[in-house]
Amino acid sequence: MAAYGAEQRVRLPALCAGWMTQTFVHWAYPVRAVRGLVPEPLEVEEYEGSAWVGFTPFVMTDVRPAGVPARLPGLPTFAETNLRTYVRHPDGRDGLWFLSLEVACPVMLAARVIGAPYHPGVLEVTRSGETVRYLGRRRPGRASYRLVVRPGAPIEQPTERDVWLTSRWRAYTRRLGLLWETPVEHEPWPLAGATVGELEETLTAEAGLPAPTGEPLVHFSDGVRHVRMGVSVPCARTP
């Protein structure tokens, strides 16, 4: 299972940021529904016999290169949303495989050079009273979402499943016949429960997944402020 704290230090980050106002919406899927969307040699990770797909909208704050202080005025802040599943490299290390990434900042599209599936879009995150609202639409394209959640009480003792779904310390991407690994380090997520008021999305269908079934598992986090994303390096060849 993934550690609740970071598994490695990112001593020379390529980018620093905060990930704030984040909601984790998870659905269980049959492994066969996900397998065709994940390249070899990665394996689809299972929990309690299912693959899991996460829909996670949030706000990226204070985005900056290493060495630039977070308090510097004018640093970029923008909304981002990812659709992801959970994988394991043949060397045993687990991580994320992104099915899609929606972003409101064109600069982030540069990560396509290592295969990160970024799409430009119009995204919005608003917090009002006890509810948080996320809206997004890909441009161009039909993919969109609308999510309204009500955060609940803090989770003092996360379950093994809570940790497995939220604490991941590397992402894998594919480009030019190579599998790339990007490490990440940040403080533990402060998790809370959450209930869904509204949820409409077409990201799963656009990614090639069948419609989710059953009620999703939902967590909310005010966020983590000290995210350090490392330099991406090739770690395997892909067919």
C-alpha cells in the first residue's frame, strides 16, 4: 500500500506549487475496462478486486520554478482536473496513470513533451458557504463536468483504502516509445469526508471508459502547499 507520507525526497524539483481545494471522486471498475487504456509494461493495480478511476478537480497555486519563494507576488494560480487510474511498474513502484488532464493554464501544455495528456479548457472552482463547486469544459471537444460537493468532518484515522487512493508519489506517462516517471513530494493530505450534491461528467466516456456504476467514494482536502515535482526521466520502453 502507498505510504501516507512521501516515499522519496525530491531534492531538485522542476516545479513547485500548492494543490488546494481538492476533491477526490472514485469509482470501482472491472480491471478489463481499464486494462486497454494503460500501456505495457505497467500493470493495473487493484484494490479489493477492482481497478479504481479517480476524478480529481483542484486549484494549483503559487506555481514556480525551484528556488522562487511562494510569497512572491503574481505567481500563477489556476484550476486543473485529472482523470486517473492506479498502476504498478514491473520494478514494484506504484503510481498514477493519467487518462486525461484538463487545465486552465496554457503553459502547462508543455508537459505534453513527455506524454502528459493535457487539454486546454475553461475551468472554474468556487467555494460558497459549506459547498464547493467545480465546472470545466475542454476546448476544443465535448468533454465537460459539473461537480458540487459538501465537505464533511476531518478524517482523523484514514483507512487503508483512503491512503491507497490518495497517497501516490509518482506519475507515469508515455512518449516516443518510452515510459517516463515523474516523482512528487508533499506533506500528507488532510482528508475529510464529502457528499455529492451534483455530478455530471463526460470525461470518463471521452477516455474510453463505460459509464460509472454505483455511488462514488468521495474525499475532500483543503490541500497541500508544499508540492515538489521532480524532473521526468525515462524508466522503460513500451511496445
